[in-house]
Amino acid sequence: MRDNPVLALLKVVGIFMLVGVVGLSFWQNTKWEDRMERLGTRISGLEAVIDRQEGTISKLDRTIRKGKFVQGGSGGGTAPTGEDVVPEPDQMEAIAWNDEPPKWMKGRAAKLWGSYGKNYLQPDPNWPEYPSLDDPRVDPDGKLTLWYGSAPADLNPLTLSDGSVSRYIRVYCDEYLAAPHSQDPYKYKPSMAYRVEVSPDYKTWIFWLRPGVRWHTPQVDLNKYPHLKGENFMTAHDWKFTFDLVLDGDVRAAHLRSYLKDLDRPEVVDDHCFILHWNKSSFTSIGANLNLVAALPEFIYGYDENGDAFDPATRASQFNEHWFGRDFHWVGTGPYYLASYDPETRMVVRRNDDYWGQLPTVKIIEREMFPARELSYTKFEGGAFAYASYLAPDFTKRIENREEFKSGKWAVHWAWSTGYPFIAYKNTHPFFRDVKVRTAMTYACNRQRMLDVTQAGKGKIVTGPQSMHAPTYPKDLEPLPYDLEKARALLAEAGWTDADGNGVLEREVDGEVREFRVKAMIPTTTFFKSLFEVFREDLAKVGVRLELEPLQWGQFSKRLSDRNFDITALFWDTTGWDSSMAQIWHSDQIEDPESSNFIEFSDPEVDRLIDEARYTFDLEKRVEIQSAAHKRIASLQPYTFLFTVQSAFVYDTTKLSDPSKADRWKSRPFIRLFPLYVPRAK
């Protein structure tokens, strides 16, 4: 039966009407979603603007409450110009080099001004500049996501000697009394101290601190820890507290104490002036005073978790296990604060909008934590990271032929390291007490092949502990060559022979015939595994059997402290300049289990040279002494010193500005990202 034509027409009209209603609804919903998305974007932008203003408002509020502004007749605020007004922290350089103390300074601090003449600190004419947040190139809300690597067991600022913490936290969150000049690290510019005076014998150092520098707000539940609430300002008492802790032999800070062995005591003059008294005139005191230790906030580290002050009799042990570092918190005065730290996942530092100096351009720096370098490459190539540091073979294999690199979206900056990896022999081990054996191990180490395998030859074999770039590195000293015949001859001279013909050397050691079989305790990384595969192969050719023992960092560091190893390997970073060698090479460090002399190296001549350098101020003479110490250590081969490398910093130009701007320091280049910025989206 056929449908009625009128009914059929009505059906068609109804269907079209239904489709229209659905379409209109879909169109409206789509427009609504678009509107909501645009509104969300505008809200996010407004939140960012508000966020950027919070620091300025906070500063203005504190300035008003301190009476720095007065109400003008027109309703505006004007700053008083009276000499009795204490300037803001960023204005202290205006008085730092005056012959007379400022009018607002009272008491003994004012009387001490000019005791030893001029300000020891000097402006740095070559300090690298970085752009302001108003620069049109800069995204002021920019975020960098980068790689961290293995995390330390805690974040206690004094007991830690972890280089990653120095590079990724301390340099952003802490500040020292002064900063080395970028091109001449023998000179220093103001930082937390705006004026420093030194006695002619270098035994008395007077520091005037910037007033009004505020500690970061602790990133904890302040309702749970009410004693940490409120504003807290850095004072001379914090600096005395910190130096007292380092000098306490029961505090696990041997790596710092080695530089302060001649420090007598700190003395507080007032809240913003203190003195360091030294027992001896020491060149080491210059760097140790100005750029070794960052102050700790006493309001945190002088108290337990409940806010009770530490008993002086047990303060050291309580500090060593302090809950704040144990729970991965950190408080400083720097341009960034540690917002969060999870050793299993990531660390985040955020711009401190309350910072006294110029605000850094990058708002957030996030570092993901995992040990595998390979994964850092994958993360960068997938767009998650702003840059990655490639070993040369990986750069060739993974980057050179990528379209992103050819088009210029990715770019590369080749940067020299200031440190070196090394193979270390426990010098008190019965096999390695003999310098002939240690020297033979170096002759049997094909360092050029290691450099080729791990770095495609991008680097240079080094001869000893001073940085290859430093004036104290002896340029006339050549590294020992790879020479298996020489290695066999030295081992034979040391009494090692293959009497039973099984291919393994043996000799009598402490009354017992033992084969030359040793273990190498190494960090679990592809880099060290590749090095030791080469080393193991070459040692087998001279009759030495090497077993590899890769360990995760926690177990590795404990075994290192316990001195429980035959051979190990690590990487030392240097300042890149004239570096004191006491921390690693002086015999007085052996007794402290936390010291860096974990191989128990001892040599009277090296001790003498280190001590002589400690008390030598003439720079030309220092170069001679430091070079001589370097040569003496090289002659004893306590390590097989490997090489200094060039790494490829590959970066996404849409996420990061040219990183060569962060490579413009003689001392520790490329750990400061401050000159860099996230480009504003076009």
C-alpha cells in the first residue's frame, strides 16, 4: 500500500526539520566550546599576568610596611631621599665602595667600615647579561623541561657533595657571599655581601650583608609546621650558624671542612655584619670565604620537626639526619625556589618573584629524574625536553640527518666539560699499593679507544687532576701512551708472573699466592659500561682478570664511603680554574669516611705542595706549585685519568634561546641558564 503523498511530504519536511535542529544544536555547542576554549585561554593569560604581579605587589607591600614610602599630596607615593633610610637589597652597590659608612648604619658595623681600606669586591665588566621579562623576544611564563639523572638520597645542603645538586638546585636556589668574575675568577663581585674588607695578613674578613633579603617560603604544610610560618630574613646569625656546622667535626661535611681547616671562628657584629677570623694567612680562604658555602636558614636547620631547638650536645647528629633534607625540601634566597622534588619522578624550581635582584626570564624549570641517558634523547626527540646533551656518537647517529636539524628547528652548541671521568684504584689495596702496578694499569688502558667509542673522539686525554682549561694545568706534560708491552714489563718488575701458564698473573701477596683477579665497582650507566668493556679486554691481554660490578647509585655511594672496592670509576667536575686539591688528594682526608679521598691516597710531597699552594698568594707562583702537584700526582697514577670531552647540546629553537650564552664563564661554564629564555610564540 502506497503512502499518502501529503503524509510522505510531511515526513520529508519533518526529517529536514529534525536534521536542522540537530545541526543547529551541534553548531551552537561547537560555538559554545570554541567560546569556552577562548575564554579559558584568556583566563589563563590573566592568571599569568596576575601571577607575574604578585611578587611586585608583595615587595611593594613590605616596602610600605617598612615605611619606605610616604603619601604625597596628589595621592601618589614618593620615595624619601633621606640618608637615614635603609636602601632595598638591590640598591646596596650604590654605597658599597664609599669611603664612609652610610648614615643609617649604626654601632660597631659602622665603626668597622674602612678598617682595611677599600672594598675587596669589584664590579665585573664582563658579566653576561640576560634579557628582562619585558623583552619582546621572551615568553615571561616560559617553562623548560629537562633531564636530571639519578637523584641523591636526601637534600641536606652540607652533607651532600653531589655535583647534580650543585648544578640543578644550588645554583638556582642559593646565593654565596660573592661571585667570581666571569672572565677572571681570581676576582669577585658582590652577591649576598655588598662589601668585604680584608686585613693585610688575610686573617680577618669583614662582611656587610644586604639588608632585607628574604628566605624562600618553605614548601611544606605550614599548618603542620607552624614554627616555619611568617617572613624570615637572612642575617649574619644564619652565616655564623652555617660556618659553625661545617667546622663541627661530627657534621658529615668533610668535603667542605677541608677548605676551612684554618678557619678559627665566625663572629656576629650585628644582623647584617659579621667577621671570619682565620688562624693562618691562606689563599684558600679567599674562595672558601666568598664562594664555597651558602648560608642555611637557622629557623629551619637549628630546630627539629616539632620546632624545638637542638641540644648543642647532639646538634651535629640531629643535623646530619635533619627531616627537612630527608623529606627533599630546600630553602635559599636565590632567584628560584624549590617547588617540589620527588626522587622517583621530577624536580621543579620556580621563579622567585620576591627575589631582590633581576628576575630570571624562565619561569619554571622542571627536570625529570631517571638514570638512562638514552631515554633523555628519546624525550627530547619526541618534543618533551627543550634540549639534551648528546655524546658525540649519538649526535651523529640520531641528530645530524634529522629533518628538524636540517631545517634549523633544532640546533647544536658544542661545549667543553671542565671535569673528567677516571678509573680509581684503592691505593691501600694489597695489589695497588705498588705504583708500578697502578702505572701498568694506565699503560694497559686504551684511553683513545675509549674516547672514540664513547665520544667519537670529541675530547682530549688528560694527565691529572687540574682542569685542562685552567692556567694551572701543565701544558708540557704528555699523557702516558697505550703500551701493553710496557704494562707487562712493569707488572713483571712488581713480581707478577704467569708461573702456571693459565694466562693469569700471580704473585705472593701478604704471605699468600694470589692471582691478579679484581672487581670494578662502577655506576650503572652505559657510559661506564662501555669504558670498562674496553678496559677489561685490554687487561686480559696482560694477564689481569677484571670483573665488572655495576651498582645503582645508593648502593654505589655507600660502598664508596665504606671503602669497600678494588677499583671504581666516577666523574670529577672541577671549577675549570685554579682548584684546591686538598679535598681529594691530601692525606688528612683519609680518616674521614665521608671525604673524597676514598682511595686512601697518601704522599708527603703532594701534601707539601697542597699546603704550600694553600698559603701562596702570588698568582704566578701558585701556577708553578699547582702544576707541580698535578705532575707529582700524575707520576704516582692513583687514578687512570681519562679525558675531558665535548658534548653536543642539541636544543629546540622554539623552546630555548641560544645556549652558547650560558657558556660564557671561565669558572664552571654552562651550569647557569640565567642568560637563556623561552622564545615568545610567534
